[in-house]
Amino acid sequence: GIMSSLMGFPQKEKRLSKLLGIDHVLIVSGNSDQQPQVLHRLGQLLNSTLSMLLPDGRNVIAAMGGTTMAAVAQELTPVLSKDRQLLFVPARGGVGERVDIQANAICSQMAQNTGGEHRSLYVPENVSEQTYEPLLKEPSIKPVLDLIASANVVVHSIGGAMTMASRRHMPTEVVTKLQQDHAVAEAFGYFFDEDGQVVYKIPRIGLQILDLTEIPYVFAIAAGANKAKAVQAYMHNAPHQTWFITDEAAANSLLKGA
Ligand code: BG6
């Protein structure tokens, strides 16, 4: 009814945050698997939530890539820059996906839409440790890594393990290992099984999952019934202060599976 569409879904949000073991859940109506505009609603909700929550002054926002993040980025507005200086940085290295959904592109779009600034990180995906060790000291990379380490906000999505493995063109032996280990979720380059155990990690630089505990504002944004399983698995690792922004379809599917 009209009230529930104005008020959101307070009861479901409460039940879901309890189920997932995190502090905050926000639900928008619809199913993003069928209605792409739902992803934009997630972005609008992120915009209003950030505008309410973020402290005045300087905020360093680390963002991940992906199609969800790309849609969300389009919905941020200059309201966020009122009394604030925003600096967007890609949360991890990882040039390798389609250019328009790379974290660098997302950060640039977010900066443009809010009137903030952004920095890029140019580090290829899947390079050996010997290759990227010296890169960490590069004058074009080190300052960005320092900024990432100082982020007070993180915004990321969660993907299905196999979807992400193929989208990233991961080597066959890794895909086989992911299958053997029953990987179902991916976030930040980490792959998780149903119980939230890390079964594989892409060796990339930047934010690590353990760093999240120290970050005051963490937003996980993932929607569509298809993502329920991945969300459930990832949330075993989510820090309690996480805000999970999702749609009704994912929420219903998660609650049904409980
Ligand atoms: C990737 C992120 O770019 O997007 C992943 O690096 C995330 O951590 C994934 O899981 C989700 O993608 P999408 O397209 O489903 O939003």
C-alpha cells in the first residue's frame, strides 16, 4: 500500500539485518533482475543515506567496480558535497574488467556527479607479487594507496562467484578450484563458499577485507533474487557496521532461505 511504499520495509529490514548479523538493511521495491531501474533506486537511497550520515569536512570514499556500482554512481548528487569535501578512490587495483565498470570509472563518475574529486589506480589484474611489489613504491601509485588506507567510507557490491570468474577471464585451473571448493560469492576479489570461508583471493593491492572492520561507513549494495546466495555467503564476513542496500526480491529470497 501507499504507506509501505513511503516508509520502506521497516519490519523486513529489521528481520534481515538480524539474519545477516549486520546493523543496517535498507530495502527498495522491485527485482533488479527484471527491472534495471531498481539499481538506480539503490543509488538514490545510497545518496540520501550518505547525505544524512557522512560527517562534515573531508571524506575519502573507496569504491569498487561492477554493473551495480555503475548504476549507483549515476544517482549520486551534489547534495553530498554540502559542507563536505569528497574524494573518491578505487578500493583496489584491478584494471581488467570492461572499462566502464572498473572502479576507476565509477570513482570518476561519482566525483563528477557530486562535485568531488577522484584519483585513479592503474594496476593490472592478476600480476605476480614480484611484479607489483615494486609498483607499490611508484610515485603515481603510492599516494593513492595511502588514500585508500585512509578511507572512512567504502561502497562495494557482491557478485556470484562463477559469474565473476568468467567475467574476469580467470584461468581454467582457478575456475576448477572455485568449483571444487563450492565458491558461491565474490567481493573485493575474494571468493567465498556458502559458509563464508575464503576459498580464493585474487592477489590485488588496495583494500583488504580485514581493513573493513576499521572503516566507519561500509555500504554493501547488491540486489535481485539471483544474488541472494552470494549475499548470504559474503555476509558471514561483513563488519557489523555494514549498511546493506538491496531490493525486495533479494530480501524475500534471503528471508525465505532462513
Ligand atoms: C566487481 C567488484 O567489479 O563487481 C566485485 O570488484 C563485485 O567485488 C562485482 O562482486 C559485482 O558486480 P555486479 O556487476 O554484479 O554489480
